[in-house]
Amino acid sequence: MNKKFQQIGYSINPSQTENPVWKYFSISNKINDSQIADFLLVDSKLSILFLSLEFYYQYPLYLKGKIEEFTRSSEYRNYPNRVLLCLNDSEDGNDFLTDITMLCYNHEIKVLVGFSYEDIANYLRSFKNIQNNPGFYLK
């Protein structure tokens, strides 16, 4: 494995530096102040948005605004493998996952659901581990 692959992790949005996911997934990341996506895995053209359902319940318009901003960005055009990592961390009985999935579907963003920060870290770790596989692309 080359050193570049071992040393470089994700390019991350500054809003994600305190995300609890990092206690389960230790990797050196590059913080990019102008980045729209929450995480970018540059070599695999993977762009990731992150959403906690608990946060979504408190701010229901956040995701729509985030996706609108993201779809206007060069990241959306240059990173065709687009994923929303959704943390299902709420006991609320409302099922907003269908609404979230449809919103993402309309913008060509896949949705993966985790039930803990550790699950989200496992998705990130998996993406990182298979990034050099030619069959990696999600499209």
C-alpha cells in the first residue's frame, strides 16, 4: 500500500470536526473551509453528506437547503458517487426516512442508514478501504 493512501483520509467540512464518529474511526483528515459536502473521498470521487435524524427533527429544512447548495456546487458535478449517511438516533415514531430518501433520490444521492456513530464510522472505514477497487463506484 502506498504512503499517500495510508496518510490521507477524508477531506472534511469544518462543521464535521467535532462529529462523534471520529472517536470510532481514527484517520488524519484534511479540513477544507470552502467545502460544501461533509466528507469527500477524493480518489474515489465520493461525496458524502451526513445527517442525524434527531437534528433533522429539530431543523427539518436543513437537509433541503444543504442539498440545494450541494447540487449547485462543483463538488456535486465532480464527485458522481454521492451518499447521505443518515444516523437514525431518534426514538421519535415519525418516519421521515421515506421523505429523506425521496429528496435524495431526486438529486441522485444514495441513502445509507446507521443506528449508531459506530455504524457511520464503519461505512466511512469501508469506503476508505475499498477506494482503490475499480468496481467501487456506486453508480
